[in-house]
Amino acid sequence: MRTSAFCLLLAVATFPAFAQQELLKNTSFEEITDKGLPAGWSQYGGGVPESVLKVEATARTAKSAVHLTDTGPNERDNRYAIGVQQDVPVTPGRFYLASVWAKAIARNNDQAVVLQITFLGGAEARSVSNYIAPPIGGDWKRYSLGGVAPDDAKTARLYIYTMHFWTSDTLIDDASLKEAAATPSVATAIFQFGQEPLAGPRKLKLQTPLARGGEPAAIIACPSDPQWRQGAMDLQTAIQRKTGATLPIHLVSVTTGGGREAQDNRA
Ligand SMILES: [Ca+2]
């Protein structure tokens, strides 16, 4: 298990990217309705003064971003949650990647803001979710997750919302939902656990040069978690013995808590 995921990370670091089509409308929240809300999106939750959805000018790109404010009391009540949602048609068996950029003004818990895909149309809705928890007072940060559309799915509903009970004040911009042509295993390893804005899954190459003339021709991409490092060093040693080249080990940050199969977290 550890070796297979490790090899995926190693493999993808050397592959070229390909483009994917954006499925969402108004991804940068630049189109605004007469009511001052983002066009193409539906409001989730809200309706009380403590939960506010608005579009404002502190944006990551262009002129507008969504501002989600959730200041309700310490009780689990959907009225105090706030967010946006949008539906897109899906093809069963395909992999869907969602991502969004967020900037945190305030938050009292790292589970207070959620990115979620719920696959609808079958007998039972299926959801995957990830917490949106950029550094409070820090810069914009990208969050992503992905999931495979179940056999009976017709629609993916993307939610970006506050999970009430907690309070939060968050700016949201540049949402995305794309269909991936990769096998779920490759896409899952990269998109669910990676936080880097990769353009997409990459075409599998069965032969990858590791060394040329005794010099490194690749790097070993290793998760920064210590449990992975011995495997990376073993691989480095094995390649060194075979080729004479010592491949550099490049530590990459991965989030192991996000992008999992999840219960629907909405209140
Ligand atoms: Ca924008």
C-alpha cells in the first residue's frame, strides 16, 4: 500500500499535463445577480442575520469573490450555516475533481468550512468532502477533493459551505469542477491528497528514465510525513546501486485528512 502510493507520486512528477474542461459556471464569481449574489450558484443555508452570503471586492482574481460569514450560536442548526452550491451533469464511473481558493478572516475550528461533492440521481446520495482551513489572516490557499461518480449518478452537486456549530468568516474565489480521464487510482492519489494546483492527471508512461550517464534524470517525490522517508531512501539506495546516480529526494506536503468518502456534513 505504501509502496504503490509512493510509486504513483514518483510517476506523476515526471508526466506531462493535459487540459480539462471546466464544468461550473461563474467560477470566479464575477457575474452578479440583481440581488447581489453570484449568478449561476444557489445559496445554501442562511436566512438569519448571523449567516451572510455576499459578493465583495477582496478577490483572488479579477474583481469579485464570495464572502461567507457564519456567526451563529453554538448549536447545530442549518439556518446558521451559509454557502453556495451548483449542479452539473456527470457520467457514472468518471472521476470528478473539485477545487476552490479560500482566504480565512476568522474561524474557531478547522472543520468550520467545507468543500463537498454530493453525487445525486441514484437510490442513495454519495458524498466526498474536505475541510477548507487556510491560515487565519493568511493568504489565499487552494483546497481540492475528488470522487468517482457512482453507477447510478446523474448529477454532482458542489457545495462550498460553513458547517454550523462552528463560526467562520471566509473569502472564496476561483471554484472549479472538472472531469478527469485518468483511472481513479491515479487521480485519487494526486487530487484528494495533494494541495498543489496541478493542471490534471497525466498520461501514464511505462518507461521513465531515472538516470543518464550516471547522473540523475528524475527526482524521488516523497510525502513529508516521516513514515514515508525510509521507503524513499531505500528506493534512492537501490537506484544508486543500479545506476551510480543518486536521485534527490523531494519532500512534498500532503494532507491525509481530506478528500475522503464522507457523510453529508451539512446541518
Ligand atoms: Ca474572482
